[in-house]
Amino acid sequence: MDWLDRMNNAMEYIESHLSDDINYNQVAKLACCSTYHFQRMFSFITNVPLSEYIRRRRLTLAAFELQSRDKKVIDIALKYGYESPEAFSRAFKNLHDIMPSQAHNEGVTLKSYPRMSFHISIKGDSEMNYRIEKKDEFQMFGVYGEISTDMEKAFVEVPQFCIKCDEDGTVDRMNELLGRTHDTMLHAALYDHNNNSFKYMICQFVPSNVKVPNKYTSLHVPSLTWAIFTPENTGEVQNTWRRIYSEWFPTSDFEQVEGPQFEMYYGKANNATSEVWIPVKKKC
């Protein structure tokens, strides 16, 4: 069974359990990967977190049912996993811009999010440079911002956070602490992922001869095996992330394991090179 079949089997399970508790571990098992890897891969490929996709599908089906006048709001709320009509009404209004009781009114506008499925897309016309390396544990320090797990939002919020760190002097102060010129590039760590957000840290390795002030956040990175990708230039980092999840992971013998990921930047700002580091393990 190939990757395409496995992903569609996982989506079939989700669709058939929208009115039940969805076991994320079972979803990932059908896709033949870890729960963590499935959620990360799903978000990058679809541009929506798995939890948000499930929420939209449930509220889409709830709207269909509410168009029938003999359906009670409380029954539909409970059917789709909401503990009270009030919680359901808030979620419904946030998505559809109307209250559930208005859904059966003639002429109202509702939103419909269709069932998602995976199909073959012709890709792979350009090469991807990568290597697999095992590295000992290391320590990073820096400052972080909270970024949305919605990848399209993240690709806007990350540059905004980086600009803020440049403008408020954070980058200059870190380079001064490290004894480097102000235009030297720093690294970035992506970690502490949850359903809604993750931390994006402007960071650098902790040097043995420097005492790092307490105002900076520390990040311990355990010994891990890394898939390390080299974009053609720093402007291709975002596209590299997309290609890793949509092209490389589906066809490789590796899956992502839980741990921080890195965007490594080297050199001066006007002539920098970059790498994307993702912790991985061999597929079972």
C-alpha cells in the first residue's frame, strides 16, 4: 500500500468518526506513521491544522442538519462533541457568522468545507539536497514569539517577528554578547507545537566561554538524528519547508520525531546560506 492509499484511509477514518471521538493515534496508525509526524505533515500539506480541519468538517455537517426544522440544536451540539448548546453556538457563529437557530431560514449564507482527499500531483522536477546526520545534545539560547500552526498565517507571522527582533535591537544585543558583528545571521528554532501555536525562537548555540543573561530563554536539544536540507538560497526556506512535507517525507524511509526543528542561517545578512534541520527516525 503506498503513501496515497494510507493517507486516504486515514481521512476515511476521520470522516466516519466525525460524530464520535476521533483517536489521533488510530489516524496516524492508518497512515503508518507517528501521531506527531502525521499532525505536522497534515498541516504543511493542507495549510490547516488537523484539529481545525476536523472542527470545520463537524460544523459543516452540523449546518446541513440544522437546515431541517425538526433538528434540535442541543442534539446536534452533543452529536458533534460540544458539551453545551452555548459552546456549540459560539463555534457555529465563529465559522458561519450566524447562530445555529438561524440555519434553517431561507436565504441565509452558510460555509461548507468539503471532505479532503489526497491525489497524485506531478512534482519532483527540481532536486532537493539533504543529508542525514546524528548529533550529540546541545544547548541554545534566544528569544521567542508564539506563531500560529496555520502554515499560511505562520509564513506571515514569522517574518513579522524577525523584523521586530531586528528593530528592537534583540539581534544586535545577541551578536554583541557573542562578540560578532551586528549583521551576522542568527539561527531559529521551532518547538513546543500544540494544536494552535508553536514557539519560534531567534537563537544561537550557547558558547562555553559566555555567561548567558537570565533574560534569554534556554532550549536544551537532546541527541537526535537529523534530516538536513540545503535550500538554494535563504529566500527559498519557506518553499523548502513545503517541499519537505509534500515531496520528501512521502517518498523517503524517514518520519519526523518529536523535538525542535531549526532554520540555520550562516554568514552575513547580505550573503547568507541556510539549512533546515528536522529530527527524524527510520520508518518501522
